Amino acid sequence: MLLRQFTRAPNNMNLIRRIATNAILKNQTVTTNIDYNQLVLVDVNDKNGYATVTLNRPPVNSFNLELMMALSRALDQVERNNSRGMILTSIIPNIFSTGFDIRELYQADERRLREFWSVLQDCWFKLYGSTYPTAASINGHNPAAGCFFALCCEYRAMVRNSKLGISGARLGISIPLPMIYTMRSVISTRQTELALTTGTLFTSDDALKVGLIDDIATDRSDAFAKCEAFLDRFKDIPPVSRGYTKRSVRQKDMEEIAANRQRDTDEFVRAVLNPEAQSSFAAFLGK
Ligand SMILES: CCCCCC/C=C\CC(=O)SCCNC(=O)CCNC(=O)[C@H](O)C(C)(C)COP(=O)(O)OP(=O)(O)OC[C@H]1O[C@@H](n2cnc3c(N)ncnc32)[C@H](O)[C@@H]1OP(=O)(O)O
């Protein structure tokens, strides 16, 4: 299972590369844009080879099954394209993501819920386990699941006056293992436990202090520029050995989840259908 996540498509001269190559031949610089139902946009900067993956589900980029699937497909696209790096961001001014769409969780259909979590696991394997360098340009508030995806990246720049954290505890939600492992890969076990059991939403200053983010940006373009500067640090590093090392650092977490996917899904379904969590969802939705 794990191996399949890391296997590249045999013929990866896909559309983006063909367009980019044609443009290089014509001595042009282009940014190609492939959209998947418009929910996630993938742009490739032909100059530096970095892909930008942009969440595009206004008003707040809440993750429903469709957005999760679009993200999964976008990550496939980045992998097939052999991108030199990837920046994850959002199209919405001042909001990176609100996290899960509560409407996806409230009185949820169990089959759809299982699929939702399975696609989230896929996204995690693809992003956390990616060999190319990754950065999150956090252009605004980022509570909950959006924070999780940003933490899967190797670097985070966040605009000032935003909040970030995994706040599930506030909704009576126990936090699943992929989220725990991911946060623990960024900050200490002690700080992870404290952050997750209190559902802390960190200000940009506090997030920087604890190490959840790497830089504070003045605005979205500054955050993006900081991400590009981070990716530039690998310009002269041979990508194969770099990717192998990154994967080795993260391998244990991924093996653990790969071996327990079913149990992880069962736990998620149990957590969502728990009456305490359902009451929080109902209250959130004003039911
Ligand atoms: C069950 C097991 C799971 C374990 C994993 C635990 C970890 C993560 C789970 C989650 O991701 S749960 C989601 C938790 N998210 C939040 O609690 C964030 C709540 N939202 C906000 O704080 C704010 O909306 C915002 C993101 C700071 C944006 O604020 P702003 O003032 O700009 O916009 P709003 O007016 O609040 O929202 C606009 C519009 O969107 C609706 N909405 C916001 N968030 C959600 C959501 N998560 N799901 C569904 N809908 C959402 C909000 O109600 C507004 O709707 P209208 O009133 O305009 O109809």
C-alpha cells in the first residue's frame, strides 16, 4: 500500500509539462493552470518549476468530500509533473481554511464519512510523504484541518493577525493519529499534547514561538515570497537523495498509519458520530 503511494506514473510527460516545454521551446515564460472542478487550482511556474496548489472553495475553504478529492487529484498532478517544489495556499483573502465542513460531519452518512476519511488519508500520504519540497503560504486564519495540511509541509509562513491550530477538542472531537503524528513532527510531543488537548488556536506570534510556523509575513504576497525563498534553498541539492532522506525521516509515521488504516477510519467515524460531537456540530450549524 505504502509503496503504491510512492510509485510515479510510468509516463509522466503530462499536459503541464508539454505546455511548459512548448513554451520554453518558443522562448516564452508561461504559468499553466489546470483546474479540477475549480475547487483546487494547480499552477506551475515555468521559471522555477514550483507548483502552487490553491484551495478555492469560498467562502471559507471548508473541506467537504469534493474539496478533499480535488486536493488529492491536485497532489497527484504535482507528483506526476516532477515539480521542483510545491506551495500550498488559498484563494480567499484572510482565510486559508476553516477546516472540515461541519455539514459533512453533522448527521453524516457513514459510507460517505468513510470515503471522506479515506481520501484524507490519501492526501496525507501524498503530501506528508512527498519527496519534493513543500511549503504552506498561510494567508489567513487556519483552524483545524487546514492547519493539519499546512503542518504536513516542510515550511510555513503565516500572515500576521491570523490564528492557527487544531481546535477539535473544543468541539468534543478526539484527534486522529495522522494529525497527532503530523503535529508531533513539527513541535515537541509535550507541546503537541498541550496544543491538541486544549484545542489551542495560536496567534501568529505564539505559533512562531512554539515552532508551528517558521515565519510571520506582512501579507499574502510576502508569505508566498517567503515560501519561494524556502524552496530555493534546495536548488542545488540533488533531489533524489533529498527526497529519500525526507521520506526516511517520516517513514515510521506513514508505516504506522498504512498498517492501521481501517482502525484509523473506524476511530474517525466513531469520533464524528459521538453524541457530544454531534451536539457541537448541531450548535455550530444553529440546529
Ligand atoms: C470528528 C473527528 C475529526 C477529528 C479532526 C479534528 C480536527 C479538525 C476537525 C475540523 O476541521 S472541524 C472544523 C473546525 N473549524 C472551526 O471550528 C472554525 C470555525 N470557523 C471560524 O472560526 C470562522 O468561520 C473563520 C474561519 C475564522 C472565518 O471567519 P469569518 O468571520 O470570515 O466567516 P464566518 O462568518 O465565520 O463564516 C462564513 C460562512 O461559512 C460558514 N462556516 C465557517 N466555518 C465552517 C465550517 N467549518 N463548516 C461549515 N460552515 C462553516 C459560516 O457558518 C458562515 O456561514 P453563513 O452564516 O454565511 O451561512
